[in-house]
Amino acid sequence: MKKKYVHSAFSLILLALLMCTTLTCHAGNRTSKYGDDAFYFEALKALENKDKGKASSLLKKSVKNGSPMVARLSAEELVEISSGREKLYAAESLYKTYGDRKSLGVYAEALFENNSFAQLLDLTKDMEDEDDDVTLYRMMALLETDSESFSDSFHRWCTTTPYSARHHTVFGLIQEATDNDSIFSSPAARLRESVYTRDWGTAAKMVSTVCSDNQNIRPQILSDAGKAFLYGSKDYEKNASYLSTLEKDASPDSKFFLAFYRGRLLDKTETSNTQASQAFLTAMENAQSPEQFDNALWYYLNTALKDSIASALFELSIYRSQWNDPAYFDDFLDTLSLRLITKHLWQEYYNTAILIDGYASNEATAKFSYVAGSLIENKFLTPKTFSAKQAYTTLYSRALNSETNIYHKFLAAEKLGLTKDEVLQNLETLHIDENFTRDEEAEHVLEGYVDFEIPSRVYPFWNEHSTSISMETTHKASRYLQVCGADDPSYFTLSLRIASRKAHSSEGPVSEDIMSLAFPRDFQPEVKKWCTEYKIDEYLAYALIRSESFFDPQVTSWAGATGLTQLMAPTAGDIAAKLKVKDYDLTDINTNLQFGIYYLSELSRRLDGNKLQAVFSYNAGIGRIRQLLKTAKIEFEKNSIPEDIFLEALPIQETRDYGRKIVGASAMYAMLYYDKDPSEIIKDFMEN
């Protein structure tokens, strides 16, 4: 059961004051601001009070008199709350007014629900080429009426569009039919359904039958055939050979998938990497989109890295200028970084930093620049052209001025001796979206949801229109949801999502207000209490909560970690025993924060106060981190390894990413709320 978070009396009073100052508190003021559009928002309030009659009446007024966006939203809402013939009439009116595919999908649904199959089929004639509600309800009507054209229509829909939940829905209805084999027999569609449901073994057995029909040698089918072979069979070499036989007469768009999956299959065999590499090159040559090219190139580069670091660096020098989305290759470069560090190829690391500058993502560029600078400053590497100080200062400056995550920025700022104000200015002037176009209609609607206090509509609408909502209106929406978190903590998370995304892509310098909402201090009484009790810095605790759960007290990970501090059941059991707590609930906010903060303090104590290693241990386990540290000292032939280099040498990508998040967020919290210079926090983490 969802726990209700109750603030202290003081907090509730403060929140009430904020509501009155941030929001428009009087109905008269709201009406004057929104005019006839107020009918729409008042209708939504009526729905909250389960007064459907009043809502319907208000929505009809809004449809007639509202501004364009509000009128459409009202018309769509009117369909949503209606039923039977009334819904059909509302949907028909919506379609006649707007006449687009979206409104047709709504009308098609209403026609189907009212058994108006003939009218639906006539209205959607020759509309089977998209994966949308129009085609979905057309297929359902064909099936419902036992139409002779259903089999061909469904086969065509399944083989020419991306297979989705809509296809799966119709397939399920087929399975429920009394005599489904007599009305439908498309091996290609059955293959796609098996792939969609991840029944890989069944799908793999169907590939040769499906592909024996030349009509099925088309991209959508071949993509699924490749996946079926990859995950549903161990005969990698045999299946790769089979795909090769289909390539000869295939069109370029089909040849891409045949070559791509042939490469994926060969990559799993014991044969040389050459054959897989050639297959990926063929796929790149036949790519029909930038995304396809990058996908094939990613595997090509990783195949080269499997062969040798030298091979990967050579191919990188050739293809770095040809990729389309630099960020797509971040994980390849992260793996390359790890390999270079663990092999102590310091000169090659520096060369790579120079090689990718201007081609790789800002994220990858910042990391390579910073690490190369640290290698020089820590005397792992001596530059050949410049003095050491000139070289590492240049590299740190490059890392600082890349549009990247805050971790490498804060580290570079500390190395360069920047003040708190200089760091804040650097953070505020990045992530600028120069193509931003403000949508005043959308902002008007979003502000209406806030002013009329309809929190459930705020995040979905903002998410749909986020690229055209200004920072000012975004701040208003995010702040409102944070206030709503007093009654429903799930709104804390939604507030954070809005502010965080805006901070990473804004039309101008990011305001400190947005920064504060992107790094909130929710659950302050509990955090303060347990940080004081267990001697943990509050900024570190908030960084941990933000990184672990995004302030969602109900979240559970795929592995079973629960709550704000994402504790596993065995760990929580050990903590409970030490704290002598018999009965506990990890979804309880106070309990979860107590256990998580206590656990972090214990890890820090056991690691002689080393904060960064405690953070690593929170993620990967203290035994594992101790062993990795011991191994690193042997490999580096040093008793003391710089913590920033040790982080990059960790073989666990999740833990590397986790460490960066915690350090960066800690410095941000300390700067925003505790009047600390971020450089002070970085030094505290990086001293060993």
C-alpha cells in the first residue's frame, strides 16, 4: 500500500503559503485570466469530483468557445468521458472538425465499440499502411465480420510496419477465434508475433519457412529473422551462412539486415573477427538511414576492439568523422578508455583524447580530456610537445567547457582553481537549445493545469510539449508538482524529471531556480535527522537518494532493490539486526532513509573514511571494491592510486557511472544549499 508522506506542521504551513503565492488562488482571477478556456479546466475539476454531468456541459461550452488547443483538448475529453451513442456522436464531431489521422483513430474506436463495422471499414478503406489506431480498429472490424480480406490485410500490415502492441492485440483476438487457422495462415505474421513475445526458439525454427517465400524478403521480416537466429539458436555459423545465401538478390534495404545479423551471428562464433567485420562493412554500405549506419559501425568498431586495441584505434581514426550521432558511441569509447587504462597505454590514451576531439560527444570528449590531463599531472605520462602544466591545463579546460555531465566539469574546475561563482556561471551557460521555439498555446494550457490545481495533468502534458515550453513556465510546473509532493510523494519525482530535463536543454542560461528543482531536498526532516545521527553529510545523502531512486519512495529495481535508497532485502536484514529493528517496511520513507544513511556511514567507517570508496561499495559491495583496489595497486605499482584514475579503472561500468553521479550531485547540492565551494567537495572525495 502506498505510504502517505506527512510533513511537519511547520512544513505544511510553509507549503500552504507557497501555494497561495505561487498559484492563482481565487476563482475570479482564474476566470479573468483564462476566459472561456476556464470551462475546460473547471470540467476537469468536476471530473475529479465525479460530476460527469457538469463536466460534460462545461466541455461542450469549451469546445464551442475555447481557444484552438483548449477546444480540441475539450473535444477529446468529451469523447473520453462519454459512452454509447453519445460517445459516437462526440467522436464523429471531433473527426469532422479536425479530419486528421489522430481524430480518425478516435472515431474508429467509437464506431467499433458501437458495432458500426461497415461504416468503420468504409471510412478506413485503403488505410492499412501505418501502426496506429486507425489500422488497429480496421483490422479488428475485418476480423469481427469474418471478412475474406482479413488474412491478406493483416499479413500485409504485419510485414510492412513495425510490429507493436497493436499487432499483438489483433493476433490475440485471432487466437481466441474458434477456427483461427481457417481465417488466417501467415507464417510471416506468426514469426513476428513469436519475436514480439520473445519466444525465440519457436521463431528461429520458422525462419527458413518464412524466407522461402520471396515475398517475405523485406526489411521488417528479415530484422525479426535475424533476431530469432541470434537469440533462439546456437547454430550461429550455419545460420549466418543461410542469411548470406539470401543476400545475393536482395534489395539494399533488405541486404542491410541480412548483412548486419550475419555479422552479429559470426561475432558469436570462434572464427576470426574478419568475417564479422566484413559483414558489418556490407551493412554500413547498404544502410538506409543514419541510425542503421551508426548501428552497424558500432558493432564494427567493437569487433575491431575485440581483435586488438591497435586495430580499434586505427578504425576509429578512419570512421570517427563518418558517424552521425556521436553519443551513440559513448559506451564504445568508455570500453576503449577502460582497456587503455588497464593496459597502462598512457600515450595511446592521450592520443585518443586528441583524436576524438571534435568528433565524439561532449561527454566522451570531456572524459578523455580530463583523464588525459590527470595522467599527465600525476606523472603517468610526459607530453612530447608541451610542458606538463601547459598540457594538462589545456586538457582540463577542454573538459570544463564541454557540454557534458557535471562530474567532469567539477573535477576540471577544481584542477583549474575556479571559484564557486565561476563554476555556477559555467553550468548556467551550457546546454543551450538554439532551435527552441516557444509554444504559447501549450504554455497557456500547462499554466491552466497549475492554476486550477490539476496535478495529474501537468507532467503528461509537459512531457508531450517539453521542447516548446519555456524555462519560466517549466519552473512553474515543476515547482507546483514539488508542492503537491507533500500529499503524494510521487509528484516529487515528476517535479524532478521536469526540472532535470530542462536543465539539460534550455533556451537560455539555466536559472538557479531550475537548478534547485533539478537537485531538490525532499524529505528534509528525515534526511537531517539520520544524517545527524550517523554523521553523514546531508549533501551526500541527497546525492545518493537522487541517484538511486530519483526521490521515488515506491520504486523497486529489476533486482529487487527498494525505496529511496534502493536497499536489497539481505542488506536491509543485516542493517535491521544491527539497529535492533524487528519489524520494518522498506517502502516506509523514514525507515528506508534511516537504513540507507546508516549503511553508507558504516561503509565509510569500514573504509577509513574514504567517501568515494564507500560510494563504490554501496553500489558494488565492499568486498568486491577492496579486491579491485588491491589489484589496482599491484597493477599500477603504487601504494596510492589517484581516486579519479581508480574510478576510470573500475571494470564495472555501472559502478563507474554511479561514482560519477554521486560525486557530481554531491558537489551540486553542497554548492546550492550549503554554501560550499564545489572544489572543496571534489578534494574531499578524491583524497585517499
